[in-house]
Amino acid sequence: MEKRAQWGTRVGFLLAAMGSAIGLGNIWRFPATAYESGGGAFIVPYLFALLTAGIPLLILEYTIGHKYRGSAPKSFGRVSKGFEWIGWWQVTVAFVISTYYSVIIAWAIMYSFYSINLTWGDDPTSFFVGDFLTLVDPGDFGGIVPKILLPLLIVWVITLGVLSKGIKKGIEVANKIFIPSLVILFLIIVIRAVTLEGASDGLSSFFTPDWSQIGDPQVWVAAYGQIFFSLSIAFAIMITYASYLPKKSDITNNAFITGFANSSFEILAGIGVFAAIGFMAFQYDTTVGELAAEKGVGGIGLAFMVFPEIVNQIPGLPGLFGFLFFASLVLAGLSSLISITETYVAAVSEKFNLSRVKAVVFGGGLAAILSLFYATQGGLSLLDTVDHFINNFGVALAGLFEVVALTWFAKGLKGYQSHANSVSDIALGFWWRFCLGVITPLVLGYMMLQNLRAEIS
Ligand code: PHE
Ligand code: NA
């Protein structure tokens, strides 16, 4: 049997797992979700979701990958022949996400360069103006100058280049560069943001708890949804990454470290984003609440419309602030894109006995071609629609299939518990099984029903 590729160091694995987890979800999804779901009070459902579902599931996924040493379909197939399709479901969801995640990173690359001279102008809606979203700008050089095309090409060349170099020389090396750089860039942004005038108003709107929301089931659903997305759970990623762990690896401890690192970055992002929004409110002589209601504080709108507007008004070196912000999006995004793409590269190469490079060319090449569809004017609404269905159904279902299959059927959780305990310092027990076997399936089932109901009404 061919020897399976392995991470070179424990830190290498941890940085790769953090690189996957820390992404656009931390920077533009968490701050908005927390703000809209009780502010400071959101910490209660959020921590509850992290401890009852996030970390327990991460431990389970690490265990499955480590024990069965295969891509997601292969590992699920080794749990039980009948479960291979769950792995393929997850890999498919990951594939679809990679087709538009790559486009968002390409926009961030363009904006990093636009920042330098604030070339986006004064009109925050310029992002939606056709010219920017067209593949080529017909006005320039007889219609042959690529706009989004070049940055998109760069995104895919980096991602596929890293993946073709393999686990240790590719993914591990890339994350060892990306993640420390990301943390440094982001810290600079946050420090600048909190020293802006009005920052404290932003922070107090973000942190002031609205306890009345704690009773709302939707807030709990939002907390679980955030944790799942943010920790890259049920996307086949963590199983794949853990399949390259050496035999002696502290699974449980690694899961806690990944989980807490991701959440710390999320809270840091909340501080940076809301300090900046407080500054903007101060400039406009309005309140954070009104500004948030008018402009929105998350997603593509936050990054490509609200942020440029904030950057325009920053006193002293606005271009640098903008550049650092968009460069952080690029670094956070790329390390996540690498991880999603690896899921199908690994799955395809194992299933069809292809070399890694061939799997990269076929799988990644197809995703790269499909990504072109989002990079146009019409693509933006396509992106919203696909993202909506993937988030509300693809991922929730993938998680539900996974926990139900692994906890209620096949061999049950006891075997995984002893596998994890045999290599870990922290011992798992009844609580771990209870969280996975009872709490998580109930929450995910409820989430599915809620999402379905919202769809129908
Ligand atoms: N966890 C990443 C984030 O927070 C998102 C992601 C989801 C990355 C799925 C890869 C796959 O942005
Ligand atoms: Na995340």
C-alpha cells in the first residue's frame, strides 16, 4: 500500500485547520450575526453551540479522518459501505462553494489595489455598476483587457499550485505563511480601527447585550449556523485534513485549539468591524443603529460597499488601511479555498486512482471554469441564490446526515470515543456522546425545518 502523505509538524496541521476555519465567515458573517442576534448576549448561545456542537463535531471529524485515513467519501465508506454517499454529498457542497468563494477572493484582490489610490471613487454602489462586474472592459484597448479575469486567474493559480505540491510542501507551507501574516495584518487594522473617533460607540452597540433575544429560537439557530459554517464542519474538510495526521496526534486537544482560535479571530473581527462602523456613524453624525439599518453590516455589501466608504474617510493613510483590510480578506479567503478544494482533489484522486496533479487539473480546472459564471453582472444574483441554498440546505443536511449516520447507525460513538481517547490527553465521555447523539441532531433537524418553513412562506 502506498504510504499516505502526512503533515510535517503538529503546528503545520493546526495552522492548516485554522486557515480553513478562519475565513470570510469570521470577518463579515460573525460580526453581523452577533449584532443582529442580541449583541453581547449572543455570547451565550454562541458559546453553547461551540461547546455542544462545534468542538464535539470537530473531534468526531478529526477522529474519522485519523482512524480511516481517507478523503471524506473513502472514510465514510470505511465506516460503512452504505455511507460513502454522505462523503460525496459533502464534497459536492464543497465543490460548489469553491466556485464562488474564489470569485469573492478575486474581488478582494482588485479592491486591495483599488485601495491604494482609492480608485473606487466616492460612489459606494460602484461595486454594482456593470463595468466592474464584467469579465472584460470593452472600453479599454479594444475590448481585450481583462478585469476580474486576471485576479480570478491568480486565485486559481495559487490555490491549484499549492495543492499540486501536496500536503507538507504545499498546504502546510502556504498556511505557515498565510496565517501568521493574516494575524499581523488584522491586528494592525483592529488597532487602527479602535483608535478612530467614534469607535467606542461602535463597540458599545456591538457588545451591549439585548437579553430579551435569548429566548428567541431563531437566535439559537443563528448561533449553531454560525458555528458550523465558521468551523468548516460538515464540508468534508476537517475529515480530509485529519486523514494526513500521523498516528500519534492529540485529536481532542487539536480540536479545542482550532475551535478557540477560530472564535478568538471572530471576536477580534467583530471589534475591528464595529469600531470602523462607529467611526462612520460619527462622520455622518448618526447612530450606529441607524447606519447599520440603512447600509447593512455583513456580507458582500459590508466588504465592497461599506468598507470602501469608511476607508475614504480615514484620516492619514486611508489607502494603507484599505489595502490591509482587503489583503486580510485575500489571505483568510485563500487558506479556506485551499481547504475546500483539497476535499475534492483528494476524493477524486482516491476514487479514480489519479495522481494528485491530475486530480488538481481536472477537479480544480472544472471549478475554475465554473467560477467564471459568477464573475459577471448576472453572476452576483446567481451567487446569492446558490449561497442561500448551500447554506440553508446543503450544509445543514450534510451535518444532519453525518451525525445521524455516525452516532445512531453503524458502529456508534463508543468506538470513536476510545479511538480519540487512545491518542488524546483530554478524555471524552458521556457528555461528548450526548452532545453528538442527542443535542446536535435535534438542533440540526430543527434548523432544517425552520429553513424549509422560511422557504415555503
Ligand atoms: N470556515 C470558513 C469561514 O469562516 C468558511 C468555509 C466554509 C470555508 C466552507 C471552507 C468551506 O469563512
Ligand atoms: Na470561520
